Amino acid sequence: MSSVAGLLALLLHLALVLAGAPLLLGLLRLIKARMVGRAGPPVLQPWRDLLRLMRKQPVVADGTSWLFRSAPAVALAATCTAAALVPSFALGMTTAPVGDLLVIGGLLALGRAVLALAAMDSGTAFGGIGASREMTFSVFAEPVFFLIVFTLALITGSTNLDTASSVVNAGVGLRISMALGLVATTTLAIAECGRVPVDNPASHLELTMVHEAMVLEYSGRHLAMIEFTAALKLLLWMSVIAVLFCPFGIAPHDGPGATLAPWLWLLGIAAWAAKMVLLAVALAVFETIQAKMRVFRVPELLGMALLLGLLAVIFLFVSQGFAQGAP
């Protein structure tokens, strides 16, 4: 893809992601409400809430430092940068050379660490509880992430999202490691985004609060940035799952007619939107069932993801060993 086409794809990608993140959250809430028999809020309600918060003056607690005031902007900037590196409808964007899974993981870890430090900076009990739980969960989540990256790097030969997506789209055959990696990545995404059963964004119950406990002291435009960051992070993880494990429909970065082909981009946008809707429906069903069953505990859930990631690596080594030993 030429530099002009790559830049245009990046700008269109950012517009879609930034506009679609609150819409995805609104769709998720609407589906969950309909599943329990309620009318539910409109899909545009998250955008209305964000605009309302942006018009309000933030209230900052006494004794907080510059870290507390700048943390929402830093977390939002880190998440936006990570979202710019994850392709949605087309490969070969301007940011493709640096669209590496390790870079994306580092940016998300930066946003998580900044919010945890800001929660402790406020000096409240809830902030300390939320920050402690968030860092404890990250101890389990980080090894899962590296095992997933290691598995994909062995299968595709790269940790770059464009390269990995192209290899998977070209066909890697039926691999148990890819299936285990998909389950582990989905579990990691649920934990990273603070969804049920790791956290319940719709509740302020002390026993379940993680993300909400860290941001209780924020208000106004600071809270709007945090809420937008959470919605963008959810869309980012769904896009990572889509581009790595089901990259069909995405516009290629090379080949005949790939540069500035509107019909390929329209097909890619439609495929990406359909995948986001399907993932939102699946997540809504899982959260609705899980909220009633409550069978998982967070260490067990992330421990299961760690075991699946380890099994993916083991199965991959075993299968490659058999392939090399075959006559």
C-alpha cells in the first residue's frame, strides 16, 4: 500500500475506532438489558454521557499531586496510540511497521500503571483497594499475554499484527495451538477490560470493584476521559481478536488493486463491523450467564488462561517436532 493510501487508511481507521468505541459499549448494554427483559438504554447513550461529563467542571481532592490530574489524559493517550496500531478494516496503514503486539502490550500496561498510581495518590481506601487488585490481576495477566505472543510468533514468524494477520489469512491449517490461543486471548481481554466475572462495571459493590474503585474520585472531563478509555480498550481487544484469529474480509496491503481500492475498504469496514457486533453479542451472553452463575474467581480464571497459553506452546512444539521427524 502506498504512503498516501496508508495515511488515508489510518485516518479512516482512527475515525471509525474513536466513534465506534462508545457505540460498542452502548450496544453491549442494550443487548444485556434485552436479555434480562428490560428495554435498556439507547445505543447512543454512552456518547450522551461523555458529552455531559465533558461540560462539567472536575472536582479534584485536596492533597493530590499532578499525577492524579494528568493520569486520565496519559491513559487515554496510551490507549489511543495502541488503538492506532491495531488494524481494523485494512492492512498496511502508516503505523503498520510499529504495530507490534509487544508495543501494544506495553502501551496498555502504561495506562494501567498510571491509573493505579493515581488511585493511590488520592489517599482513599477504595483507591488503594482498586489499585492493589489491579496490580495483583496483572501479575497473572502478563504471563498469559507473553505466552500468547510467543505462540503467535512461532506460528506466523512475527509479532507484527499485519504480518501475523496476513499469514493467518493465507491459511495456517487446523492448529490446536490457535484454538487454545483464542480462548486464552479472550479470557485475557475480559480481565484487561474489567468485565464480568473479573469486575462488574455496572456495580459499585465493594467486593467486586476493581476499575471503578480506582476512579471513584474523578469527575467531570477527567471521568469522561477515563470512561472513553475503558470503551476504547474494549474495542481494541475485540479488534486484536478479530485481526489475529478471524482476519477474513480485511483489505490486504499488497496485491493487485489493493492500493486505494474503495470496494475493498468498504468490504473490510463491513466485515470489521460485523465481527465487532458478533463479539459484543457473545460477550453480552457470557456476562449475563456469568452474573447469575458466579462460578469463576479471578485467580482461577486467569490461571486457566495461563494454562491454556502454556498448552498452546507445548502443542505447537510437539506438532513441529513430529513434522520435522516425519520422512
